[in-house]
Amino acid sequence: MGPIFQCVPNLSEGRRLEVVEEAARALRDVSGLCLLNYSADPDHNRSVFTMLGGQEHVARGVKALFEVADKYLDMRCHQGVHPRLGAVDVVPFVPLRRATMEMAQELCREVAERIAQDFQLPIYFYGQSATSPERASLAHLRRGGWEALAQEGLESADRRPDLGPSQLHPRLGASSFGARGPLVAFNVLLQSDDLRVAQAIARRVRARSGGLQGVKALGLPLASRGIVQISMNLTDPQRTAIYTALELVKIEAQRFGVQILGSELIGAISLDQLADSASYYWQMDRLQPDQVLETGILQLEEDFSL
């Protein structure tokens, strides 16, 4: 078996579930591609798809998702609380088994070139694929969102895309492609509708405000549920564990007299990360992945082609 990659494209649609389901079917129809997980959120108006496969399988999956977006999405009609640049907003490539970051960067570049040509779409590179230090950050690329790109245009050096035309696609907007390491997308729900509280907690948690290393955080309203959330990306989960981020949010929420309603995992996490949090909350010295039955089953299947 060759190298395996994870790809986690984000689609700017989370309200029309029939469109989300069609996108999922399109990915399932790609031979050799595993659609591991997908979820949709109406307030973010966004769906996240986690797929696994070899280089060509992932490439076909990305194209299939863009074909669905081209059929149904129009950024001129899109509204949602999550920052975004386009219909398929971000397409990250993560090296997994027998894959290296260099291979992920090469795959990212090849797929981005195909998409830019096939859909006449402006594309920005971020993460390990960024063409400048500033563009490594999605927050930098997304500042002002699709609306800012539509108003300001793409002619300036700061806004000029890395691939594709120097103008927004009229319906699909623009996309960000990048190779990166594993991250954890993790939301904490607060028993409050006060957005200022969520934003204050997010400031204390995120790295750029002096919080936890490798943590990006936003306070966002969830109008459909009448609550607010702390939306986090843990970009270095080896340095800042999920339980560390959750416990800090709990501490900060207590300062405002706000309770935690629950949390959400968006996409997938590794067994190591799951075992790490389980060990913390069960107060175990160590919980090893090889103590989980499914680890042995997977190893048997790989070693003996079961």
C-alpha cells in the first residue's frame, strides 16, 4: 500500500442538508477514497468532510466536491458566522501513513493547479504550502471574508492569488489550499447567549492573545440554539491537548458565572489524542493505544492482509 493522506475540505453550506448529502454521496462514489466523517452546522453555514486515501483518490475527491459546489453554491447568497473566502473555502492535505510533509505539499500543489484550471478559480496557498510567511495563516487570508475580496478585488500584492485568475469566481469565490500537520477542531458550547463573554474567553485561550500554544479561538453566536460557542483549532495537539483547552475554557467561563453545556469534535482525531484525554479524565497514569482492541485489529489487517 502506498502513502495515505487525510484531506479535510470545508464546504460553505450547512443549511441545505440535501446539498450536503449530495456532496457526501459524490465523495463515497470515488473509488479508493474513504469518507471517514462529515458534519454540517447551520449557524456556521458550513460542512466539514474528512476523507482518506492515496494521492489520486484524494485528488478525485476534491474535484468531486468542487463539482457539487459549482452546481449548487453561490457566495453572493451565502451568510454564516464562520470566516470564509469561497464555496469550498479551505482544502488541507495532511500526511498520514507512509506519507511525508513534502509529499503532502506536492499533492496540494498538483490538485490546486487542476482545480484552478478546471474551474477558473483563484487559489491561495497557506500552511506549509504558503508562498510568504503572512499567508501561512488562514486568519490573514480570510480577513474581511469573501465580502472584502469582492469589494477590494484581487489586484493588490496582498490580495493577488497564487494560482488562477486575478478576480473572484462569480459564484465560487476563492479557495485556500495547504499542506499541514494534524490539528483538532474543537468547539465548546456555553450556557449563555452573550457573545461578549464568548469573545472574552476566546481571547484568553488563543495563542496570539497570550493563551495556549498552538490554539486559535473565536467566540461565535449560534442563533439557531440560542447560545454561544468557543470555536477552536488546536494546531499543535502534542503541545496543547484537548483536555487542556477544555479545562482552561471552564476556568474562564467560571469567571463570568457561565456553565459549559458540552463540546463538539469537528472532523477526526488520532487514537493517541483520544487516549491522552481519556487518561486525564479517568486519572490513569497512562492509557496506551495498544490497549484498545481496534488497534490490534487494524494491525492484523495490515500485516496479514485480512
